[in-house]
Amino acid sequence: MHNASCITCVMHIKGEKILSALKGSRFEDFIANNLSNFFPDLYVISRHKQGGDEGFDIHAKDPGGVDYFFEVKNSECNRLNIGQIIEYKAKLIKKFPQAKIILICKQADSSIKILLKQIDIEIWTFSDLGIPESPTDNMAVKKEEKLSPAEQKAYFSLLKRGSMLVKTEDLSAIRHISNAWAKNILSQLAKKGVTQRVGRGKYVVIPADVVYGRKSYVGDPLILISGLLKENDYFVAYYSAAHVHGLTEQMSFTTTVAVTKQTRSIHAGNISINFITVKKTKFFGIQEKIYSNILLKVSDIDKTLIDCIDRPDLCGGLPEVARIVFNALERNQINYPQLILYLKKLDNHAVTQRVGFLIEYIADKNGIQIPLQKIDELASLVGPKIYPLDVKASKKGKISKKWKINNNAGYLEV
């Protein structure tokens, strides 16, 4: 699931009506009516008033039958909201133990976001969803900004080309015009909402059905990555790599890509790409996969497991990482000699010990057999220091003497 652009937001909004004018139940109505635009994989099941069985404003499902419950606030998220949603969650999990909980609010500071992640609750702000906060923000494509004849020819030539991503030199070659003129046209098309700039001289072409409000923009960010980063060191990483390998049950809201140079995040339509700068020493375990007819660089399964355990904050939290490890174990997809080689190359005792602990813990809890030799080889890499399993949880936990891991995350159900 991915967040939508301002173009997507306007499907049920005309003229000068703006979201900031919506209050209370009207705002809840807006989110419910446009849920499939903001979260294309979901459809509304029912609406709940405060004091209902679960307390949440919207109940939705994805195609796999997973339940999602939304709490909607047309205000800044504060500590009171957290207490309220925790209370709702406690009631909810008795009836829907596998449900996902999402809080939508105007703004939220980083401490609140971190706290909610720790209790497995997602939070989306207006900016995440492309919803304007200011009354001066117009949520619709301005009807008066019509394309000039040259811009129309350029736009429909790009649509006919069939690629989401276009560069200045592409338009120059298609229309037989100079690079300077092509650059000017693409810039004008971006101002008028039919393309969106995502890099120097690079633009996403917005489909005509989206521009004219007939449907929402549901693009696949993975298709863009190869064209955007062809000349750079990169690989699809963390939760996004787990998705590519089929180790997750759902798509991430944001596509995560590892790079060596700091790169600005991209938001175009419902596409959100987050670039994580990592050291070159972590650029190994990368494979090329054919994805939708493009060649994509992605961390292989063993490196993906290591990366996810190293940065659970980029993978939906430790419970979601546990599910990723479980799926790899259940499908017998872990290459233990390669995994051990990668851990030696990484040379990080904290990560190594967390990897070994989680693999054995999840295997034991779910009756999955692992050759004792492989476990012993992993255990031989354990260092002298004890590390917490979850760096963001409290220090209180049960110590594993074998792995020198403080299991401060408690019982991890998968």
C-alpha cells in the first residue's frame, strides 16, 4: 500500500473545497470515501462511532482478508491520542488478534511516531498522504491551466511511449527538439500537474485518467528505481527487498532503497521512495532480478534477513521482522553457509547475535527443524558482550546465555 498524491486526493472534491475545512465526522467521511485512493489495496467494511465495539472510525480489509482499523484525527496527534488508541487496541486484539491499526492525524512529532511503532501501530500524517494543511493549497488540478499545443504533443507522445519515467533527452529524441526546449516543456508539464519531477532532468508521467480525475494513480515504485539510479550504487533493501522475495504478506507503504550517497526521498502520486545511505562495506549480497521486465538490484534473501534484523525500524518493527524470518525458515530459503559468510563480512557482534537468536527462537517456537551444525556455526560467532534484542524497548528481559542476547521484546508471535 502506498500513499496518494494531491491529484489522487481530489477525486471527490471539486472547485475550491479544501480538506482543511473538514471537521469531525466530515473528515472521517472524507477518509472513508477516499480510502482506496490513499491505500489502493484496502476496501471499507464498516464505519464505527466512538463507543462502538472496537472504538475505531473505519474498518477495512485487504484482498488477503487482513483487517485494518483506522483512527482518524483532523488535528495534531498528542499523548492523549496515544492513550486512547492503546485502549482501543487492547479491546480490539481480543476479537481481531492479527489486525493492523493505523492512526491518521494532521501532524505528529518524531517521539510519538517512535512510540507508536514500538507498539505496532502505524501513523500517517497529512503530509504522508499528500493532504494539504493550508487553506491556500488547492487540491485539484487547475482547470484554467490548459496545455499549449506543443505541451499537448509532448505529453501524448510520452504517454504513447508507455514509460513511467522520462528524461529530458528522451523527450528531445521523441519530438526532435533541443534539450533546452525539452527541459522547458517538461518543467511546464510539471507545473500543470501532468508530470512530476523526481530528479535532475527526470520526471514521472502522470496517466491521463489520473489527470482528468477518472481514477487514482497506482504506480509501482520499483519500476522507477532502475531508471532513476542506473548510474549509481544502489539495491532495493530492508522491507522492500523482503517484499520482492515474497517474505512479507503485504507491500510496504514506502519503498526503501540503499545507496552510498545521500539522496532525497521521492513522492510522486502514490509512489514513495526512501533512500537510506549506508556504508560501502554493507554493499554485498546483491543480486539482479527481473521485475516487470526490468533488471532490478536487490539484496538476496540472506542479506535481506541480516539487514532487516539490523534495522527493524525500516521493516515495520521487530514483530514484522520475526514474520519475515519465519517465512524464510518455513520455506527453507536460508542458505546457512552464505548467511555465515555475510555475518563474518559484516563483523558486527550485535547483529550476528540477534540473527542467531531469532533464527533458533522462531524455529523452536514453530517446530521448524534446523541442522544442529548450522546453529553451532552461528553460535561460534557470538562475542563477549550481551546486546538487547530490541534497542528501542526497555532493558528488562530474559538473557540467553547461548546467544548473549537480552530478549527484552518478550514473546514474538508469528
